[in-house]
Amino acid sequence: MNPFKLLLLAVGLVALFVAPIGQGNYIIYTLNSWLLFSIAAMGLNLTLGYAGQVSLAQAGFMGIGAYVTALMTLAGIHWIFAAVLAISSCFLVGLMLGYPALRVQHHFLAFVTLAFNTLLFLVLRNEEEMTGGSLGLVGMPRPDIFGLSTGGNLQFYYFTLVCFVCAAGVMWWILRSPWGRAFMALRENPIRAESLGLKVRRQTLLAFAIGSAFGGLAGAIQAPLVQFIEPHSFGLIHSLKLLLMVVVGGSGFFFGPMLGAAVVILLPEVLRFTEGYYLIIYSALVIVLMAYSPGGLIGLGQKLFDKFRPKQQARHDLKQGVQL
Amino acid sequence: MTETILSVHNISKQFGGIHAVSNVSFDVKRGEILGLIGPNGSGKSTLFNCILGQLKPSAGHCEIDGRPTDGVRPADLSLMGVGRTFQQLSVFPKMTVLDNVLLSGQEHEGSMLSRLFGPGDAGLTKKAEQLIEFFRLTPYRDTEAGSLSYGQQKLVDAAMAFMAGPGIVLLDEPAGGVNLTMLTHLKDRLMTYNREHGTTFVVIEHNMEFVMSLCTRIIVLAEGELIAEGTPEEVRSNQTVIDAYLGG
């Protein structure tokens, strides 16, 4: 990473640190939501953006994470252990959901994952004894982490921020490793990748499992943040919202999901002054963006950067003196 | 180590009532460059896919270094030391040339966990750069492969096939769609690589000039049957081959 990028990263982290200071509870809650949805969208970005596997089940994994955490913390188990179990459960379920991806692709796979999300919703709603049914679960405690309370809204924001930074660090590590390259190969040309020794089946399952685990972490944070969960919070509409975050931000770009989550979570707040028109404006902006830049906002930024970059470049082949 | 690296034993492949390949047998010696030619529909690609385990032969079997390839998945074949290129361009277009070449070697290095926790390049950058330099692609090291010309992408494709240091590489129409200058360059690189590393090549090709000047031995297929085998000079003057090509 060059010094300019490091500086930008440092500025970004400072901005995240100071953003909630002096703000009211609602703004802090909105920022918190943005961070946790960014974590879930980061996971979906790995599955969809990098590995090319369509998934409409990410909210379902948030649901698994949230319910596992809620049930355990309500039983008196510390959040850290609950979160570890929530993440592991999502990893395993994601691994299983990956199996259909070995047989079907694209829109067929989208329907398989959609069916899974719907099935999960029904289980959460109907298994009343365990999940509380439509009434959900309430009163999940906010944890003390190493003696530090996260009970206040500002404290919980910093707790979420630490989780977000750790999750982003793990994602960066995966993507910079040969695994990251293998995920991209899976997206671009799986037949060629397999001929080069890549175990396509294993890598596909890992793409689902790791992406789902990020959803589990987001759910594990959502449970103590909202302190109330119910099945509708993890329905199909939320999976579509997460898909929108990844696509609008820039699918396959590291910062795409963060930017996309900011647009989906924060833009409606910014457009609130337009009253009844905000959804129309919001939808129109998304349509225009997708039509002009399928690479999302980051893709748009790259397009603009390329447009204003100096046009004349030395031809490498002539410089080398070989007529290729 | 035996002298024969690839043995094809009585391979036949039928699609319904059509005999795409009929009872073809041949051996490929270590270090040789074997050409596989024939008119369109002669069964070259079907035979190629049978050798590479992508099609299950109706009869017969293949061995690479004495190990049968039946039912072996392409990834495992690669780990057995078999490289290949495809008829269509098959680089990873959104990845840089360096990443394309690194990816081609990384699965052969270390374990799954070491590939996650170890260095991002799996310790292969130097080797990849040498290969990129060998194919004279150094100026494009950090360029997205998809933005290169067709011929340059063919070179990247070849570099990828060689990255894991395979004992045998099967090249499916490497000259297809490549201009004359690039073709000369590609041929030179393949011959040099064969000379320096002793790697065996099996080449399917339609470009007679290319295949005659590259290969040390040529096998000719027509209507799924092996009709001739010999040096380029012998094949060029073989009446059966001339008839098969001219429809005589």
C-alpha cells in the first residue's frame, strides 16, 4: 500500500472515530446500522463480487447470527462466545448452501438462495418456542468487553467500529492472499482456473461460507444494538437491500460495500427533506447509476478518473522495440 | 523415469451413432513436440478432451507418466504436471498479467492454509516475472490481461500453462487468430522453452506452416482415425494425408 493510500485510510479511520461525537442518538444509531450493514455487505461482496456466486440469502445469515447471539446472551452467556458460535454456525450453513452452487449458477442459484432465505424466515416465524415467533426476542444485553461497558449508544458505536475494522482487516487479508486471487479466478473463468490446479468445488464452498460468516457477525452485532429481533428484520427484502448495497457501491471492489451501505442507509436520511418524493428520487438515482455505470459508484469514479487522465501514453511495445 | 510421458491406448469416442474417434493409439516421448493435425471434424479436439479427462472415452484409456487419466479431474491433472491451453482465449481478463501468471502457479505451492496465511504471492513473484520476461511481456506486467491484444493474450495464456513447471503441455490451436509477427515470436518462445526445459508439447493446429516448422513428429487424424504418423517431411508427402485434406 503506497503512502497516499495509507494517508487516506488514516483519514477515513479518524473520520469514523469523530463522526458520532456531538450527535444525537438517532444519528449514532444510523451510523451504527451503516457499520453493521457494511460488514454483512462485505461478506456478500466476497461471495458475489469477487467469487461471482449470486446469493439472495445474506439477510438470512444475519438472522442466524442475530438469533444465535440473542438466545445465548439471554441465557447469560457472554457476547464474545455467542458471536463466535453465531459466526461458526453461519460458516457451516453457508458451506451447505454452497453445495447447490456446484450444480446451478446465475439466476438459478439466485432462486436457490432466495428459497433458503424464505425457508429461514418461516422457521424463525413458526418455531415460536425458541424464536418467539412473530413477536421476536427482546432485551438482549449490550456486552461489557474487557471491563468496558458498551451500554451507551456512543460506546456501542465504538464497539461496532472495532468489529468493523477487524472484519475489514480479515477481508483485506483474505483478498490479498492467494485465496483472493482464486476467488476472482472462480468469477472470471472457472474452467480455466480448474485446469490450473484450482479446486473449484472447494473454493466455491469457501466463498459462500466466508461470506455467510460475515453476515453472522453483522447479526451478532445487530441483536444487542437493537435489543429486539423478529423474523421480518431478516426477510428477503433485506437480502435484496444488501444486494443493492454491493451493486450500487461497486461489486468486486474492496470499498464498494461500505460506500453502497452508506448510500442505502444514509441517503434516505439525507433525502428526507424531500418528504414523499425521496423514494422516487432515490430509485431514479439508482436506475441512472446502474445504466451508466454497472461497476457502481467506485466503477463510476474509475471511469471519471480515466476520462480526465492524460490521454497520451507511451506505447510499451514500441518502447521495447518488439513489434507485438 | 520412462521415456514415454503420454500413452494413448485404443481410444474411441462415440456420440450416439457418430464415431468421433476410432481406436486411436500413440505414445508421446519425453521432450518431443508432437503435432496433432487433421481436417475439421476429424476428432482432434475430442481426442484432446479424452486425454485431459474432460470427456470419458467410450473405449480405451490414457496414461500420463504411467498413471491413468480416466476420471481424474482437471485440477488433479494439473497437479500431476499436465499444462494446457484452450482454443478460445482463456486468460482472466480483469486480473493483471502478473496475477494471471501467479494464479497459475499458486495452487502447486504449499498447503491450503499456507496460501491463506503466507505471502500474498505464494513466494512466486520472481518466477512469474522470469516467465513474463521470457515471453517478452514485462511492459504489460501490471496491465489487465483483458486489455491486451489477441496475440499478447495468447502469450499470457502460454505463460500461464508453463508457470507450474509441467512435464507436458497440450496446446489447443495456439496459432489461431494470431498475426504472422506474433506467430513467429510464439513459435520461437515455444521452441526455446522446449530446448531449455525439456518440456513435452502436444499441439493441435490448423496452421500447417506453423505446425510443420514447430513439431518434431506429426500425427494425422481423419474422420476419427489415425491415418498417418511421421516427421513433418514424411507427413507432407504422404498421399493419404493429401487426399484427406483435399477430399480425394
